[in-house]
Amino acid sequence: MNTRTLVLLSLFVGIGAVLHAVIPGFFFGMKPDMMLTMMFLGIMLFPNKTAVSLLAIATGIISGITTSFPGGFIPNVVDKVVTATLFFGLLMLFKTKVTPVKAALLTAIGTFISGATFLAVALAVVGLPGGATFSGLFVAVVIPTAFVNTIAMVVIYPIVQSLMRRTYTVPQQ
């Protein structure tokens, strides 16, 4: 992996960290996870195992550090590793050029995977706050987050793709 790729991936993680830190928790400390959008963007632009592994670990740790969910560090790390792996697998199933529509669809699916994984791990490790249920939190937080992340990807992906084309050749997918 070259330096340019590492810089871009760290830029995505940094942008995601800022977004994750400034967005307030709104339902039992849970908040939309905009770091997912940046992680998915990095995976789509650099679809290789090394990049996916680095993104998953870095995103999980930073997301865990900035979470407002009580006891959310471990669920965040596990969630990002599982989600990045499954997202990468789904991306490889397409084997064709990623279009903004495919990017949006993958983002929605990836966000649902992430939300379900996070809630399941949180339930098993620390429990859900305030007597909330898995399905209640899924409906109240994960579905709106999937909507927000999908819209964000529809806006961001074509812009980043255009910038990448102007600066250097996008790696073949």
C-alpha cells in the first residue's frame, strides 16, 4: 500500500471522526454513525484486504473512543470489523464499476449490518440502556441512520470519485 492511499484513508477516518464526535446522541446516547459512510467510501475506492483491515480497526477504535453509548467501545470495534468485512464481500460480489446507485445501496445494506451487529454485541456485553429493546433501538436509530448515510453517500461518492479521477487514476475495482 502506498503513502497516497494511506493518507487518503486516514483523511476519510479523520473526517468520519469529526462527524462522529460532533453529532449529538439523541436516543439513549446513540447517534447516527457517519464514520460508516467514510469507511464505506474508503473501501469502495481502495477495495483490497489491507485497506479494509486498516479502515475497520482504525474506524472501530476511533468510533469507540468518541461514542456516547454507555460501554460502547467494544461493540463499536467488533461492529466495524464485522461490517467492513461483510461490506467488502458484498462489494466483491458486484465485480463491476461502482456507480452512485450501487454505492448508495451498499451503504444502506452496510449500515443495517453495522447497526444490527452493534446492538447485538452491546446487548451481549453491556446490555441496552434504559430497558430499551433491540427492535426499538433498531427502528429508532439504525433505520434513520441508514437513511442519512445513504443520502450522504449519494452526495459524497460522485464528488470524491471526480476528485480522484482528476488527481490520479482510481485503482481498478
